[in-house]
Amino acid sequence: MPPIATQTVTSPTNEERNATLKLRGSSPPSEASSGRSRLTAPMQYQGLLDKYESFELTPSLGREFKDLQLTDLLKAPNSDALLADLAVLISRRGVVFLRDQNISSEDMMELSKRLADATQRPRESTLSIHPLESDTAPEIMVGGNPKTTDISASRQRKSGGISRFYDDVSRWASQAFHTDISFENVPADYSMLKINTLPPTGGDTMWINTYDLLDKMSPSFQEYLSTLEAEHSAEFFHDEARRLGIKIRPERERGHPLNKGDHLTAVHPVVRTNPVTGWRSIYLNKGFTKRILGVTKDEHDMIFDYINRAGFQNHDIQCRFRWGKGSVAIWDNRCTWHCATFDYEEERAGERASSIGEVPYFDPKSVNRKHGLAQEGKAW
């Protein structure tokens, strides 16, 4: 019997695939666009925060500082440089945590603005005003500027909120994962949450790293996703406004001239580039993404379900934070999903400050996070 012929096949490594992957997609907005980031290259972390004791929550995302007060950064002589490094660190690690903070509502708004300004966001971008906060101008404005948004479990239960108590019968806790205000034409870059009232236990928040979520997928699928756009919608806020007895004011700019009107819908690329890091991430989410465009409804359902399951079931790209009174989290909405855990009956309340960034875009010259870190020779 003649010998059986064999063939040896050498498969390329993931790094080789990523290095040769040529993604397509829309370029950044034109220079004339009011929503274009002013960065011409990714920012570099200068190490100014390394003197503060900290640890990484997971290899994928999350850093917690042990002895850093945010108000000290605001008052420091080199405050601008410190805040720029903080912004870069948040964009690289996804989310940063700090405990026992003495920061006031006014300081939170100042920090939110300066943090975003440090990354050369569009000059027209300011601080976010949530559509459901835009009915009572005196209550949301301090000195002509927006104030922090109240985050309250009691209000959530009354209005429905992101968990859709009124129109969604799902009992999956992951249903509430979202990226802040992705329904706006110019959505949030950074969000900051301080918790002031806590239940005895429960109410943790989880984050998912959508840089690494993209890296979970095959290069050919990444290439396909980079050609797609998706519609993000928060039209359900109109129903919530009626339940709360308020009216969404279409004439108010919600942090950018392009964020105006009562049509709470926008179209963004499914794969976007973070201008601060130059890294690609998945940019759709369970909370606000309504429809992937250019495909059939069945295809949308399959793609959307796969991406979400890949995020929810891969616990190696997640982190979970147990709040304490005065704890603060600051995260980059361009590269994370987050979700509160509704496992408590008592009140849980705090205040949030969000800044408006740039119009989301995909830059074919950008790289995946793992490839970018390998090029830098860094773990994170």
C-alpha cells in the first residue's frame, strides 16, 4: 500500500494577521467639520501619575488609585499636564477608579471639561446635557454652565431608564450595557460618576473593554465590520419624559451644535478609532444601537447578537467595581460598555458629569489595541 500523502500547513499568527489586515471604512470628518477631533496623532502617556500608588483591576482594563485626590490635580501647578496624562491613561485602560474623593459637583464639571479639552476635542464641544435634563434650565445650569446629572435608582424605576422596565420583559442583567449618549451626533468621550448614597450591598458597576472585544474576532470579520455603520437611537426617552412629567426641549444644544432637536438618533461606524490612543474598538451597544445599516434584519440580528454575546460571555475583558461612599469612576465611552447591577431595593444615588467629544470615525491607519501595545513593548 503506497504511503498516504500529507501536507503541512503553517497558519499565520494573530499578530501577522493583524499586521497585514487592511481595513476599509470612512475617513475622519473633513477639517471643515465642527465635529472633527483636533488631534493629528495619538497622545503619549508621560508617566506623571506613576508617583501615586495604584493597581490594575484586570490585564484588560481598569486601574484603581489608592491615594490620589482629583482636587489635587485641579490645583496643582502643572495641572494641565497632569490632566492630559489622566485622560490618556483613561483612554488606554478604559476606566479609572478613585475612592473617598472630596470633589464637589462644581469641581466635577471643571475636571470633566478640562479632561476633555486636554485631548484636543472639537472647540465647539462642551459638557453634555442629557435630553431628560433639558426641561428645567435653572436646575441644570450653574453660572451658565451645565451641572452634574443626578443618577438615582428611584428616578430610574419611575421613568424606565436604560433597563427598559416599561417596554422590555428581558430578565438578562446584561440588557442594560451601554455607552453613554451614543444616540447623539457627537457623543460623549469621558464620563465621571460619583456615588453618594449606597445600599448595604449590591449596585456594583461592570465595564467591558471594546478594544479587546474587537480583538476577539477574526481578522476577516473585523475587516467586514469596519465597512458597516449602525443607527443609534434613544427615541424611548420621549416616553420617559412623559412619565417624568417633563418635556424635551429641541431648541437646546446638548453639548455641541450638532446635538440639537428632538430626533434622538445618529449613525456611527461599527468600528471606530479613538483619537487619543489611535486604537480601534467596537462602537455599538445593547442600550442604544437600533440597527446595523446595509444588511437585512436577519443579518443585523445575527451580527448584533454575536457581538453582544462576545462581550457579555468573555469575562477576561470585563471588570467589576464595588462602590464606596465618595468613590469616583472615570471612563472613556469610545472604548467601553458599562452597566449598573440592579440587585438592590434601597436607594442608590450619585452624580455624573459627561463631556462631549468628536464625531465618531474610522481611520484605516489605526491599529488594534493588542497590536499597538506590542509595537510599544508595553503590557497596557
